[in-house]
Amino acid sequence: MSNFEIYVKTSALGNTGIHWRSIESEEHQPRKDPSLIKRQVFGEQNGQIAIVNDLIDEVKPSLLILRDNENKKLLLETTGIESPQRSTKLNRKVFNSIVWIADDIEENEVVLRKIAHSAIQNILQKDFSFSEMIEKSVEFYGLEEFRVNIKNINEYIGHIEPVYSHQFSDAEFYSKYQIGHKSSESLEKLAEDLRNYSLPKQWLNWDGKTKNDGVLIVVTENLEKRTILHKAGVWRGFANNVEEPAREVVELPQKKTEVLPSLETFQPEQLQVSHQPIPILWRIMIMLLVGVIVILFIILGFPSPV
């Protein structure tokens, strides 16, 4: 476990309050946040952004796994693990969050899946050894600090159930996203998958696009934004109040059609027929022609046609 970065967030006794520490050794545990939990997962049209830890409720038992391709890292975070003894001492509830970060290689992934499987058994209240290990490993240190026993954590991980890397029979089905209501059945199935199968290198998310980077797994209680798991494109996501966003409907351009006037509204002036008066020149020529015909009848002795 020496190649793993470990961060713990909990409360001190004094004014420092709740904060993160990088657990680099038994003696050296400086204040430091794991930067990957602040990574942006998507942006809204109104300019607001969502970061990794917006996907979980940090004061409820939660779990998150992230693949970061830019830095070639895997991250596992567990949150909302209450400390009964320190809660009693501080006279308020004290929660622990732990982050493990390692290079994205198969050997490290196996360890993270092993921890995640144990954490889910704790959430299901089937096996409390995970939360008991955290309780024994984290304690107050003076007024403004806390200390983490790395040896306890590593020994526990070494003794919990092993995981395997079998080939899933239907790779296409396995790589497709599943987001829904958190239930015992959904968590048991997720734990089984984590125990038996490797995490997908790429997965098909809610919007139909293929991803190979970002948040893979989320298990939490309540979401501040109910559609956030879909929008973040997680592979497996379960919460009590999850909702699917409304899909955008693309309207096709309508073809313009020419509307002919009905018979009821048709007006005679719409006919393209000219009713111009006869020109004056034509009138004179007709009158002259009639006059010539009358004169010929008189000269020739025919009865006048007029």
C-alpha cells in the first residue's frame, strides 16, 4: 500500500474543526485536500459547475470511485463513517471521510475494489468491520489535529476478502450505465460485481456517449440535485432521490405549404382577366365602316340595311 496516497477528513477538538489531512506517514500528516475530489464533472448552461464531491452526501454513508485519465489515477472515497467515541467526547456527531488514490493499473484497482466491496457491506449493515477499523485508526491529536494509524488500515485491507477479475459474459450489458434508486438489491449486485469483475475501461453513459474518464461509481443517500448522476455520466449510481433528466426534443423544420383560397372567400377580381374599355380609335373605325356600307347600298339601289 506504499504506492497509495491516503487522505482523511474529520474533526479536531479545537477551533480547527473539520479538515483534510494527507496521511504520508505515522508522524507526518499535514493539512492537505485531495485535489481530485474538486475536479469538474460537468458544467451547466447557466455557468454553474459540478465537482466530484457534489455527487455525494458527505455526512451519510457514501462511496465514490473515479477514473482520471489525465493523471492516470484511480480514486476511491468513502464518507459519512461516524465515530461513536469521538462523537461522545466532542458532544456532537463526528464523521470520517477517507480517500485512496493510486496509479490506474490492474494491481491497484484490485485493492480499491476490495476496499469498496467491504465498505458496501458496511452500508448494507451486513459487516461492520470496515467502520470498526476506521474507529480504531483515527483519533484526536492535541486540540487542533487528529492522527491516523496507517498500519491498522493496511493490515485490515490485507485481511479482508479477496476479489477476482473474471470476464463478464455480456461485455456490452456490463459496460452500459445503471442509475437508480438505492436499495439493498442494487447494492448487493454492485458489491458482487466489484468482487468478481474489473471496472470497465469505457462505459456507455446516459446521454448515449462512450466515456473512459470520470466518476464511475456513486452510492449515497440524498442528492442535492436529483439529476446530477445522469448528467455526470456515471456508470453505476444509486441514491434515494435520483431522477432522470428530461431529454431534449429536437424539432425538425416544417416545410412551408402554399394555401389556396377557398371558394367561399374567392373574389372575381382575383381572375387575371382584363376588362379594359374599347379604345376610341377602334370606335371611329367601326363607325366609318358602317357609313361606307350604307352609302354603297344607296348607290347600288339595295334597300338600306339600316
